[in-house]
Amino acid sequence: MIFQTKHDIIYADLKVEALCAFANSRFFGEKESDVLNNIAILGGGTWAIALAKLLCENHHRVTVWSALPQEIASLRKNRMHPNLPGVRLPAELQYTEDIGEAIRGKEFVVFAVASAYVRSTAKCAAPYITSEQILIDVAKGMEPESNQQSITSGTRCIVLPQSGHFMVISSMYGR
């Protein structure tokens, strides 16, 4: 994983070990309160929820957003993800169907949607992202528009002009 300054983008070739290292890291810094950081997780799939659970259990305040209202309703009601049987989600984990609510006031915005939806999610998120926020993309798989793979090979760039951010999704591995 490559961590750059607060004004840069974090981009990474994330594997399960790296995901755990990210969630358990003190890269974010110690704070006076018990809560280390406010983090938005964009996506409600298995990957997103596993990351949200790990971050929440490591004293980060986490809000999960999904474009699917029924997914958020189920997570909120059952405190479980259907693809993670027997795994209870922390009571502190927050859920919302409002992408603006998920992003506002967060130090980190994690894009944990399928590669096919990173670009459209970034477009929806762009009006709420500020230049102070750090964006992280943990998507994997093929992006149909560019016919490139996120993380596993290739590079793509998504520009978010309102915030001055751009997301570079790259890999150290060639095709």
C-alpha cells in the first residue's frame, strides 16, 4: 500500500493482508478522543462491509452508504450481511442511503463498490468531496467503460473537479 500526504490520493494494490493492515494501522494518527477518524465507506457489498466492520472495531467512526435502499435497510435492521453468515456488525456502525450524509465531515472516503460502479459512484460523490478528504479506492475487477481492471492491472483516472481531487487507480502488476 502506498500512503501519500493528506492532499494526495491514496492508491493501493489491496490484498486481504493489506486490507487488514489498513484497518488496523495507526497511519491515521492518535487523537484525543477514543474515535480515531470519521470514515465513509461507499458500497454495501461483502468487501465494503468487511472493511467497515474492521475499521469500526478499531475505533474509527464509520458510515456505510449504498445505492440500494433495501441493502441499507437490511444491514441496519439485521446487523449482518447475507454473505457473511454469523458475523455480527458493530452497533456503532452507521448506515445511510444519502451519499452526501455519508461523505460530509469525513476525513476518509473509501470507494468499495464493484469496479463497474466506481466511475458512477464518483460522479454522485463529487459534489460532497472536499480537498481536505483522502479518497481510497478498494475496487477490484473489470471496469466496462475503459475495459481495464481495477487494482489487478492497468491505470485509470477519474477526475472530481469540484474538489480538486482525481482518483488514480493503478497497479504494480502488468498485464
